[in-house]
Amino acid sequence: MNIEAYQIAEVIQLKKFRSEYTSSPLEANNSELFYKQDTDQYFYLFSYGVVAFAGFSDLEKSNLLKFIRTYAEDEISQDYREDFEILINPGVPIQTTYNAISLPELTDEGLRIVMLNVAQSVALDYYEDLGLGILTDTKRLTDQLERNGSLPISKTNLLKFIGKTLNIKNSIIDNLYIFDAPDSVWENELLGKIDEGLKKTFDLRMRYRDVDYKLKIVQENLTLFTEFLQNRESTRLEWIIIILIMIEVGDLIVRWVL
């Protein structure tokens, strides 16, 4: 069985989708909906904008994706996707490779764990790019600060940049917390092995730490830019006060002379 996962948007409105979709999910919570469409067709929706499919033809998948996009917010134009394969080998221990996992049997919950990890890998691809983008932008400004001793950017544009960067940073932080494994993983040894093997295959923990590290650097840079902006405004106010005092003193001198 082939698993395909796509990052289609920043957000999917799960509550609205669940209330309007004709079938009931096998699993549901605030961050995910897991559906069994047919005896061998499954799809998985995540609040952070990822959709995963199993057992769908290209046409069926395309039609369902089109429908799901009507519940998406801030759609993503870039192509973020992950393909993974499940092989069934009865009596053989679980084995994972870079693009497949071999299982002794396939259950709905086992399939769910596989689709969950594939979806998380796609989401991390997206967040890694977002993190790298804002880190590159902040580095460009710090390089200018190092060369020129100042930021050649207006107060308005600097505030816009800080706002944009904070929005991206908050979006990443808001969604990374859900990357914990479901409770069933801790209650079932087979599911635990599937989850652990896939986390190693996709290197999820290391990639998560890498995104977190980039965010900490960005946070430090934003603090620097905010302090720089405050200092620049303080200096401007000081000059305004000095100029006003000089005008007042000049006016007193003129009056005294006259």
C-alpha cells in the first residue's frame, strides 16, 4: 500500500470539515481526523495543513484533494509531498528503509501510525524551509548592521519585517507541539515499534531540534532589532528635545536683546 502526504495549506478547518463530511472518522481530535473511506482506502487530515492518503487512485485522490482545499486557509503554492510504501510480510519482524516499512500485519491503527509519521515528515519539510527563510532574512540584516553600524531600513519597514517574522515563528511553534505520538503507541508494543522505527527513518527528532534551534536564533535577532529600534527612537527623541530647548533658549535671547 502506497502512502502519499501533502502540505496543502497553513490550516485545515477540521471542525467544519467533520460537520459537513458524510462519513464519520475512525479517530478525531482537535488536531487530526482519520477516515476509512472504503475497505482499503484511508485519508488523514491534520490541522496544520497536511493531508495523507492510502489506497486511492490518482483520480480519486485529486477529487478528494480538491474538496479538502475548500476547508483550507492560506494555501501553499510550493510542492511539499512525501511518498512511502507499506509492505506486508506475515511472520517477518518490522523493518524500515528510507522509503518503505515492512509489517507482519496491517491494522487500521498501524496504518494510522504510518500515515501520521509520513505527514509529520512533510510538515517538517515545510517548517524547515520557513525557518531557513526567516533565518536568512534576519542574517541579512545583521550582516548590514555589522558592515554599516546601522540598519538601512525605515522604522515602518523594520516593524513590518518583525511582524512578518513573528507570524511565521508563531505559526511554527503553534503546530510543532502536536508532533507527539498518540496514546495507542505507548499501550501497544507493535505500534510502538512502528512509530519508533519511522521516527528514526524520517529523522523526525533531529529535524525538530534543528527547526527549534533556528527559531531560537531568530528570537535573539528579533530582540536585537527591537532594542535597536528602541534606541534609535530614543536618540531621535533626545535630538528633538535638544532642538526644542535650543529654540526656546534662542527665543529668550532674542527677547532679552530686543
